[in-house]
Amino acid sequence: MLPIPNRDESTAACRDKWHPSPSCKEWDMYEWMGKFMGISIRTQFGMEMNVDTITWKNLIGQRVDFDDLQLYDKAKHMSLAK
């Protein structure tokens, strides 16, 4: 997992979030994390998943929109909004 680009943006929201590394090829680790999340849900054991909004929405099947980019990379969002 890697910190999101907003981590270095002092005025950005969600600076403490993480996202999966695109270069990670350790698929077993992602599978393990998914199993751990499933166990957490079934046992009602609170598991803090500090992932970015885009990753979270993809995990739960919600639609990602342009404004979600601001919570991930404020500078990129501002440059594309112009």
C-alpha cells in the first residue's frame, strides 16, 4: 500500500489515506486482505481500512465520480477542472 498524493498537500482532505500499489504483483497479499475483510465483516469485528475514497468505492461497487479525485489528488483535480 502507498500513501495517496494528497499526503504532501497541506490543504488537502484525507491526507492519511492509502491506496494499493499499481506495481505490486503479490496477488496473494490482496487475496489475504480480502479474506481478512470478509472475516471482519462476518464476525462484526471493527477493522479500520484507511483506504482512499476511489479504492473504497470500487471495493463496495459504488460509482466513482470526478469529485472523488479531489480526495485522492487535489492538485490533479484542480488541473483537470480548468
